[in-house]
Amino acid sequence: MIRLASITLREIRLPLKEPFRISSGIVSERRIGLLELRDESGATAWSECVAGEAPNYSPETIDTAWIAITEWLAPRVIGRSIVSPGDVFPLLEQDIRGHLMAKAAVEMGIWGLESTRLEMSLSKLLGGTRREIDVGISLGIQKSPEALSARVVSAIADGYRKVKIKIMPGSDVQFIHAARDAAGPKAPLMADANNAYSLDDADHLSLLDDFNLMMIEQPLAWDDLVRHAELQRRMRTPICLDESITSLDRARDMVTLSSGRIVNIKPGRVGGLASSIAIHDYCESNGIPVWCGGMLESGIGRAYNVALASLSNFSKPGDVSPSSRYWERDIVMPEWTMAERGTMKVPEGVGLGVEVDRNRIEDLTVRETSIS
Ligand code: OSB
Ligand code: MG
């Protein structure tokens, strides 16, 4: 049983090593929401809110999440007897619509706290079985096919087991063609369009079928399932859904409608870890592979992704790259690293398995509030 005494919410600014461009926007510096949850015994755990600065991925932003957490979500959990972290998401869903990234930040922190309290690793608490996970990289849109090819070749040489290439109209078929030629026929490549196309582009998108991609992620609207089903009927390349899968019910709808064949699970997008595990289990029983997506997390959010990706049906490499892919210096110790063969160790120690660099977080903090 957990009873929270307080939640401290902060915003830090962390510059990316290089700007990250997707079809709907570009980010150079992450504004990251961090939570520190404290229970009545004084135990603490950190979690991260993955909402971005602008609502170009989902309707949420760090500012909407700030309001949701301070006004509605933290008051809902503080002082309440929580028997299991699995009970938190239903509690947060009661008469509060949406705000899934804000809900996830609170919910994940409670899983983190519970793993510390029970003195086990977060991976074990979630039912993870993998001792290491396969690592992929997500490459933002590059200036030219040549520039992209160079990045893809070097990612493969670094050992990454999947290279995801962001695409948009004007930076698609030629770019993927060049990347495939440069990386060779067997390189594990995929594309992610972040909603940049419509069904009118079906013939154009089908040109990508020539390049043996592992999958194409979310080509159509962020909340669409029906049109993706039509597109999947017209394309050989498997469609993987990201933005559209916001709950277990949406995953069921995907299967019912045949809107896609693979699911990217991001705990922030689906309201936390209980919802992620439910989607994972459902997909496992229905022969749908899943992999863990990323939202350019700091080392804190990454700890939750790594633990989640240790579950059995996370059978494809995740967008869970090492700290050095994103930051000059991360906010956890040790930093997240990748072995030469493209794997990352799942921590076996208590809790998140990394230590949070509190001094550094204090230096990076631009606002802070405590709810109790
Ligand atoms: O669509 O997966 C996406 C980053 C921000 C918003 C959306 C996406 C992404 C990524 C980043 O692809 C993956 C990572 O964290 O390395
Ligand atoms: Mg995506």
C-alpha cells in the first residue's frame, strides 16, 4: 500500500546535441517535466512527463500537463491509499478526459515508488523477462538523401539494430531509396511519417514497397484507424501505428479493422505502464509484435522505457537509444549506454536502476511547484 505525501513538479531545459526534425515540427531544446513523488514514509521516486513544447504530436504540451497535474491529477492521488500501481490509471481516468501524458507521469512515478518500496527492479515489477533490450535509433529529417545516407550508414556501423527514418512529402521516396542503396539490402530500416500523408497519397506511398522496409509508422492522421486500414490493403509494407493507439481499445480497433500489423508502445501516449502492459498482452495474444517508442526522454523517462521494453512481446528494437545520442550529459548516473552489438542492459538493481543527479536537475530547473 502506498500513500503519497507530495509531488514536486519541475520543468528543466535540456539542449539536444542536434535539432530533431519530424514532419510536423522541429525541436532543439527539450522542455522536460519532471516529477518527484514522496510517500508518507519519506521514500521518493522520479518520473518524467513526455509532452512536448508544441501540440504537434498529440494535443498535450508541457504547459497543459502542468495544469492537469497540479489542478486535477496530483490532488486525486495524494493522501489516498493505493493498494497497487495498477489501480492508479482507472483512478485518474474517472471523469478526467484525455491528458494521457500527464496521467502517465503520475502513474509511472507510482510504479517507480512501488519498485523501490518492494526492493526490486522496475523491470521485475512489470513482469519483464529480458536482461537486455535491442536498441534502435530514430533519425530526424535530413537536408538531402546524401546527408541521410551518411547518417544511416554510421548508425548501422555503431551497431543499432533498427534505423528509423523520418519522412514527409518531398523527403520520402528518394531519401529512402538512397538510404537503402547506401546501407545494403539487409539493413533493418523503417520509415516514420508522423501523419504527413492522406489516402490520396496511397499510390505514392506504395512506391516505398520496393525498399523492403520493416514497417512504415503512422503515415496518416494522428487519430485515424479507418483510413490506415484502407492504406494497409494497398501496401505490402507493414503499417505500424504510433499516435493512433492511445488505449487498449484503440489497439483492439486496430486489429478489428486491420489498420496495421505492428504497434509502437509509448507509455506516455497511453496513460502509463498499466495501459502499456495491457496493450502489450493483448498484442501478444493476437500475434501483433510491439516495440517501445521514444519521446526524446531524459535518463529518467528512459528508465521506464527500458523496464517496459524488457517484457516478452517487445520483439523489435525500440527507439530507446543511449544517452549520448541525445545529450552532452544526461541527468542520471550512470548514463544509458549501448553495447557494440546494439543492446542495452536492463538494470537489475532496486527501482529505476539509475541514480538521479539532483544537483544538475536543480541547475537546469526553470520552474518548480510542490503539491501536498
Ligand atoms: O513519432 O516516434 C515519434 C520524437 C518526438 C515525437 C514523436 C516521435 C519521436 C521519435 C523520437 O521518433 C524517438 C526517440 O526518442 O529516440
Ligand atoms: Mg512515431
